[in-house]
Amino acid sequence: MRRIVFLVVLICCFTRCSNSPSTQRNTIAQDKVLVFTKTTGFRHDSIPDGIAAIQQLGRDNQFAVDTSEDSALFTDKNLAQYKAIIFLNTTGDLFDDSQKSALQHYIQSGGGFAGIHSASDTEHNWPWYGQLVGSFFQSHPAIQVANIQIQDASHPSTTGLPQTWQRNDEWYNFVSNPRGSVHVLAKLDESTYSGGTMGADHPIAWCQTFAGGRSWYTAGGHTRESYSETLFVQHLLGGIQYAMGKTTADCTSKN
């Protein structure tokens, strides 16, 4: 009888220990993002730097980061596990029809998209994707320093940035000006560099609510050095957190 009582007490103690607060915290699943880096066109040598920067942001801000270049992962079931999908310097045509449908379903179900740099040089023949990103890449001059003018300092991706933000990067010209379809967060001052073709209104970062989900895009991020710049990495974090739905922002107005 004493042995039975001892065993019962031992089991109860074990159960209490296994349900301690610290153990419970460790079993809570983290929010996850997918960093997608497939290219069928130009391949940026900054992709590993971008992956490493986003992985560090995940460690510092409590979200898990999966990385892949496998389009076969774009299924309804698989994408449903992610709070956001990040297209990091993707290029070219990436998907078959079923994979395109999966991305559309994901966004329509309230998912988030974050596009970095050549995400706009991807799937040029897919109009829906162009709307998701906001516009398609057209051309760029040589890498050089330019001034960025912040248009909305209240968004998580632009909060804390200087009103005039000077950076060295590869500055994209776009097929069309996205203003009127997206909420512009920042634009380039073409008077501060050579090779801009969009004139006085040259959006370079924006966000939007789109097809039931959230979309954020920045044209920065060509150079490897971008991903060790404190302010640029801060910019990325704010965009990713917006895409994940972890922060709030008014991206409904099409300024």
C-alpha cells in the first residue's frame, strides 16, 4: 500500500513539473515566415546576406524563418502555416498554374506578402502578381548614392527613419507608377542621382491591402552591404511585421 501511495505522489510531482510555466512557453509554436529566393533570371549575390539578416530578425523578434527555392512548396496546405511569405530577390518565372493558384488563395485567405528588391522583376507575364507587388521593374542605372524622401513616417517600416534618408543601392525604375493603387511610403529624389526615369514622383517603397491580404514592397536590397545597414534592416523588420499582421498600419488609402 505504501508503495502505491509513493508512486501516486511521484506521478503527481512529475505532472506538475512538466506543466511548469517555463515548459509551457517552450512548447508554444512560434509564428513562421517563408523566405523564398528562387531565381530563373539574374541571381543576386546578396541573397545569402538577406537570408541571414531575416533569420537574425526572427531570432530577435520571436518568429521562425523557413527558407526555400522550391516552388513545389506552394500548395494551399503548406502555405497556410505561414504568417507571411517573403520574396527575397526572386527573378524570372517561378510557378506553374497550380502554384500560382496556391499563392492567390493564400493572399485571399488573409496572408501577407513582403517583396524585396527584384521581387518586382519576377513573373512579368502574370498580371495578378504585378498587382500584388505593385509594379514591375523596368530598368536601373549604376549603383550609387541617392536620397529617399519618407512619405509616411507612421508605418512600422518607416518609423524612425530620417525624413531624408541617404543610401547607396541599385535604384529601380518601374514600368508604371504604382501611386493610386498602393500606399506610398517613400520615394526617390531623382535630382540626387543619375539615371532615374520617373520624374518628380518616384515611389520606392509602398504597402497595400490587396485581395484580402497584406502586401509590402521595398526596392532596396540589391547590395550585400544593405543587409548589414542598421536602418535598412530596421526598414525590413517593419515591413515583415506588417505583412505578418503583427503591427497595424493604414495601407488602405491609395495616396
